[in-house]
Amino acid sequence: MTARMPLMSHLSELRSRIIKSMVALAVGTVIGFIFYLDILDILAEPYRSVTDEGLAFFQPTEPFSLALKVALFGGTILASPVIIYQIWRFISPALTRRERRYIYPLSGVMTLLFVGGVALGYFTLPLALRVLFSFGGDLLQETVGVNFYFSFAMRFLLAFGAAFQFPVFLFAAAALGLVSSQALRRQRRWAVVFVVVAAALMTPGGDPLTLLLLATPMYLLYEMSIVAIRFILHK
């Protein structure tokens, strides 16, 4: 049995978790700002691998605003383990002692999946860029602004990282008794529809290839979730 918490205790707990997450994000952003040029170089590599054209900026303030965006992006990646853990700690009072056993493993798995999703997005980004640029043919010459490209690249990578959280929520729902592996197997057709729609909403490019690159691993993770629920939870 779980003890009921008064509303004010819930709000106090929520405030505490948000403050700790924001502190972690602030520290990560400062570190990201210190290594801003290194992160910028890493993010620019997929573009350089596709075209010989350089990235252009059109206003004097663009490099500075880009530095802030890149620092925040790096801070989000670095702070993700803390943020994920704080989310689970906020949820934990509503869980039974048996269910709390999954907090640390699920926090670790969510972090690994997030980083793995970002890494997969990074390695598939050049392919997505080639496809998008190919629609211009020989007639159109790409001249891409730095703000547009890096905003696109960061949204692309974060979309992959967020999409890879999908199996953890399935596993958590199964641990709470809301779904079962049998039910998930029966709903495969609807799962395909959900995955495709979710991938379409999350991908910034909107092209079919990017959608396929994101939807395919999401569905594979769905199948892996069924196996994990069946063998880990049932055991």
C-alpha cells in the first residue's frame, strides 16, 4: 500500500524536483557554452559530409544566439540523466514498494535509450540531408543559414532521443498492470499506426525517408518491449 500525500506535499515535491532539474540543466548549459565550438563542429559534420558549401549567417547577432542554442542543447543532453531520475522520484510516492524497485533500472535504461536515439539520429542525419537536398536537382544551389541548419539538426537529434523513450513507458505501464505482453501483441496493427503518426509529428524534415528512419527503430523497440515485459515482469 502507498501512503496518500496531501496536495501541498505534492506541490512541494514537484517544486523540489523541478528546481533540481533546472539546476542540472543550468550546469549542463554552462558546460555546453564552454565547449560550444566543439559541439558546433560535431553538429556541422553531417552537413559538411553532404556538401562543400559553407553555412552562412545573415545578421551580426546570429553567431551569439546560435551559441546559446547549442549550449542549451548540450546542457539538455548532459542533464538528461538527472532530469529523468527526478521525474521518476516525483512519481515514486504513488508506487508500491515492489514498483519502486524499477526506478533506478528504468532511469538508467531511459538515459541509455535517449543517448542511443540521439546517436542514431546523428548517424542518419547525413542521409536525411542528402534526400532533402536532392529535390533541388542541379538547378537549385543550397545556401543554408546557420540558425536554420543547427535548429533543424538539434530538433532532429532530440526527436530521435525522445522517440526512444517509447518502450520504457510501455514497460512502466506493464509494471503497473495497465497492459500485458499479450495485449501488446494483439494491438500490433494499431501500434504501427501510432508509430508512423508519432514519427511524422516528431520529425522536423517531414520527408518520407526521415519518417521511415525514425519509425523503423520505434517499432523494433515496441517488439523488444513485448519480449522484455513477457520475460522480465512475468519472471
